[in-house]
Amino acid sequence: MTHTPTLDLAVAADLSREHIDVAAVLDELVAAAAAAAPTSIGYPGAVDLDHTAVMARLGARLWNNIGDPSDTSGVAHTRVLEQAVIAWVAELLGMPADDRWGYVTTGGTEGNLSALVAAYRRWPTARIFFSTAAHYSIRKIVEMIGARKVVVRAHPDGEMDYDDLAAQVRKRRRWPAIVVATAGTTMTEAVDDTSRIRAVLTEYDMAGHLHVDAALSGIPLALDGKLRLDDARQIGSIAISGHKFLGVPTPCGVVLIRDSIRTPAGHPIAYTNSIDTTITGSRCGLAAALLWHAIAVHGREGHRWRAAEARSVAAYAVQKIRATGWRAWRYPHAFTVVMPTPPEAVRAKWLLATDGQLSHLICMPGITTGQIDALAADLAAAIRAPIPRPRAPHTPEVTTAS
């Protein structure tokens, strides 16, 4: 499905214009997004959930969850829904009820920031370790808080190199270690093994903190029982995205932190009549309501079914792509299908994530086998198409005077 723009958005949306056709601008945005949706399969946002029940009821007013989620002051907030979301995610992960705290964030990056700030306050001389496959926000956060970073090698499949982690920790054993593990790396959806990371830290008797950036894979892995934050795992914090697997139509997420590693409660703010404990202060109450709705309507079993269906489509995608003669692979837990970067004709039509010679599609809930069939057909056609070769330059005949 192609879309021919009916107006120049940059010109039509220019707020310096005397007359602006607001409806036309919004309609053009919607039409362009709808036209691109069938071929937009490279980035992780579920598209199978219907959130209109929330938007119809709550979308016309400001819902500001300012302050700590446990606050009861103020009006027009959804903190009771936020608390329910935090409790559900924490219980799904097996996090002890007497040692947890969290809130609804603007997304995985804020969750990582909140967790790493808490850990760094607790261990201000720590070195922060993360792999080359970690999300780009980790490096940014470490630089923002002024900590010393240690970058650990990742294997080509995206998983952390634990031997390199051990070597890097051994060199810095005099300082505490804050280690960031990833559950669902951006390109391959690799999952770092927290038990092996913890074993390295134990071997060198390291004090510190283990954080998991689980933006994409946190909920699906927890539903499988493969990601736990109980006492045995010794994981101190986790960040999860709400607009990926849970398909909330606005960037958001959840952060959970062991209450025992946090500094004392934030300062009371007279102006807001609340305790300031979060990164942003004001937080989107509508996002909390949308997360609550996604969980309440489907429950654990519904989301477990969604994950299984998405993985089935991902397995189908690997099969169909391989049938064209192109390579493709995925981890058994993953929605992500990895392949060598396809020809330009395919990338021009299909929105795939590409990093050099590697590309991927992500079979999030809502992606269909029909879309996979269409991609495979385009890939097969591109592979069969002859590669144009430049003509040899024409060399004019040279005549010599007799």
C-alpha cells in the first residue's frame, strides 16, 4: 500500500501561517502512518491491542501522576492504576513484596536512568559494566551521571562475553561493580545470562549491583518463568518497556528497584504536596491507565498466548526467508528474525532495522503471516533480479596523421 501525500506537511504545519487547516494536517499524518504500517516490521511495537476504551474515557483531560506512586494527594491522577501495574509486574517477576519500589516511566531509557542513578548513589565509586550490544541509552546514562564506564565485548550473536567480563572485573576488583545485563538486545534479541554474571562477581567478591535492561523481552520471558527477580537471582533492578510487547500507543515503561538499595525517600515538595522520588516529577497518568488496561483485559494467560503466537510467526518468517535462498535465524525465545542485509529494493519498501551487514524484522504481536509472505516474495524477486553492471567507458578511436 502506497501513499501519495496530498499536501506538504512541513508547509501545512508551519505555525507562522495565518490560516492552518488543522484537520488536513492530522488526516495526512494518519494516512501516511496507515499506508506505512503493513511494511513497518523492523521495530518492536505490538499492534494487536485495542486501547480505544481508555482513550474514549480518559483522553480528554490531563492525568498527572506527580510525585511518588504511593502518594494519595492531588486530583485527576491514576496512581491507583499505576500501583496495580507495578504490583502485577513485580509479582510476575517474583520480586519480594517487602523489598521493591517502582513507577511508570516514559520508557526503557528513563527506567535505566532511574535504576542506575539509584545504584550509583549507593556505590558512588563503582565502575559500570555493559556490553557492546547494550542499548545506546546505557552509554549515554553513564556519561550523564559522570560514572566510569567499562565496555565488555559481546559475541556476534549479541550475548555478553562472560570471559571478557571476568577479565575486566579482575582488573578493577578494588571498586564496586554495577553490571548492566540485557534481556533482548536491539539487533538479535540476545539475553545475557545473569547467573553467569553473578558468578563472575562472586568469584572476585565484588560488591555492587546487577541491573537488567529488559525493555523488549522482560514481560515475555517473565511469562515463561525465565526471568525472575527473587532473592536467589540477586538482581537489583529492571527496566521494561510498555509500548513494545504490551503495545501501549505512547512511549512508556516500568522500572522496579530493590527498595533496600535506594537512598532515603525524596524530599516533600510543598508546591505539589507530594514526595519527589522519580526522575521526571510529573508523569503521564494516561500511560499508567493504558498499561493497566492492557494487563487487565488479557491477564497472564492472554499475554502468554500472544507471545506464543508471535514466536510462531517468527519461526514461520525464518522458514519463508530461508526458502528464498537467503539466510535467517532467531533465538528460540525471540520475536526477532536476523538476516544479512537484503538488497536495496527490499529495504526501500520494507522498514527493517539495519546495522551494517545485518538486518532484522521483529514479529511483534499483530504481525501476520501474510506480511511475511509478501516480504519473502519481494526478497525472492530481488535476489533473482540481475545486478546491473556499469558499461565499459567508450574510448573514441584515435587516428594518427600519416
